[in-house]
Amino acid sequence: MAKTKNTYTVTTRSESCKGCGLCIEYCKSGKLAFSKKLNKMGYFYAEPVQDKECTGCMSCTLVCPDLVIEVYDG
Amino acid sequence: MNLKNKWPEYYKKDVISHYCPGCGHGIAHRLVSEVLEDLDIGGKAVLVNPAGCAVLAYLYFDFDVLESAHGRGTAMATGIKRANPDLFVISYQGDGDLAAIGTAETIHSANRGENITVIFINNAVYGMTGGQMAPTTLLGQKTTTSVAGRNPAFEGYPLHITDLLATLPGVVYAERTALDGPAGIVKTKKAITNAFQSQIDGLGYSIIEILSPCPTNWKKSPVDSFKWIKEEMTKEFPVGVLTDKRKKYKEEKIAV
């Protein structure tokens, strides 16, 4: 039986994101991108891209200075 | 749906830090909180704040935090540790705090071999006051007080304070790491774990120098700041273990 591929769900706390772009730079699969809208602090926050797949490498959560990104298993 | 990255237990929830976008302090705070949780010592941990950008760190850490006078973090940590040796004492300092105004306290507390851990954030400028030249500023680096770039004939050479401390017998563990990408951050966490463990074992002074980005004062984007650390800063300040006397001290039982 072939091993089933793990899937991951990424969410971001848009109101505490300062738009530094580090997660976007270090995401290998292009799952994260800047939003079109501003948050309350006036930054273009990071948000997950719908049609890209997360590989679960957790690089984004390592580089994020503000603990914005949440990665769910499943 | 399991959350893979749990919020660190000793980091306050739902607080938006005052740090600039891309600041290394946020990462360093998170790593300290995570290691305290991993080693299960957050309940008896005391952190001494510096003067500098991290002066408001008590708003983010969910354990005891005390504020010290500018540069006197290790002196205060010495007092806390000697008065109550059961506590786990961390001194969190920047380069302006540890390597400029507090040099005497830093060197003497290291020489006494106090059983404390110092987290030294090196960003090569005075961050809070607006990017003036610090002792750790690189040669040729432009700051608001060295506008043509740091010239050794006029402003001297960058101070390698951790290399200096590593030569002292009281310093049991000294390592320099860089926040220059996911790999550097994992290594930094490992280094902090080693330093905290050597304090738990009662071996003496441990210091972790973290090369940390300051995008605002370097006038670079956060991504370019990470690259600048990797390409320029690690040339002047090579990363790696500077001294590791843990095994030797454990065998000789020089424990404080």
C-alpha cells in the first residue's frame, strides 16, 4: 500500500503580523504570500495561498519573530 | 487537525510586541521561552532585562523578569543567584549594554565564574537610540555616528567580547550563533539548551552570542538583513562553539 501523503493546513494571525516577509522568503513551496489588504497596524500581512500545498517543513514558524503562523497537521 | 507549533508556555499570549518588523528579539524571546519549557525550569526562572530595545521584554515573558541598570545585568544576576541559588538566572543583554557600558560587570562576573547564563544579542548598532555606532559595529559599516563607514584609524576595531570571555577559566560554555535563516535558528536553540543545561548542572558562566538582525537601523529589508548576517557579519564574527569546558568541569567537579 502506498504511503498516504501528509497534508498540512496553514493559518496566520493577520492582526499580529508586521509584514516582514521572512516566512514568504523561506517558504520553499510558495504557500505564503503578502495580502492585498492592510491589517489594523497598517501592514500587508502574510496569508496562505489557496492553490499551493504546504510541505510541513516549519521554516516559516521558525523565522517568524511574532509567532503569527500556525501549522496544523491534517 | 493538530497544531504542530504550540505556543510556548512561558511566552504571553495575544500580545503584539513593540519590536520592528523582522527584529531578531522576537525570535530570541521565543527560543528562550521554548527552551525553558523543554527543560521544565520556567517556574523558577528569573530573567534580567537590559536597557535597550529589550527593555520591555517583561511584557512578553510569562515568568519573573527584573529590570537592571544599564549594563549591570550580570551584576544583578550575580546577586539573585547568590541570594537564592535554586533560581535559574538568565541575563538578556544587547551589544550596547553588554559590550559597551557594562564591560566591567560582564568581564568580572565571567571571571568569577558566576553560575548564570547570558543571552547576548549582537546587532552591531545601538538599536533603541537610533542606530549609532556600537563597539561591535563592523569595519566600513555606515551608522548615524560613522557616516563614512567605520574607520579603524579613527573609531577602532570591532570588539569580540565573547572571544575575550571564552579565554577566562570561569566561562564554561560560550557559543556564537546567527539568526540567518531556519538552520541558524535551530542551531541557536540548541546552543541555548546547552548553556541552560550547564547552569542546571552548576558548572559556571555560560554565554550565547546571537547575531541578530536590526532591519530598521541597518536600513535594509528583513530578508536582506538575514542575508547580510550570513554574508558579512559572520565573516567578522564567525559562528561556532568558542569554548566548551563542560565535560572537564563535570569530571573535576569544580561546580559552584
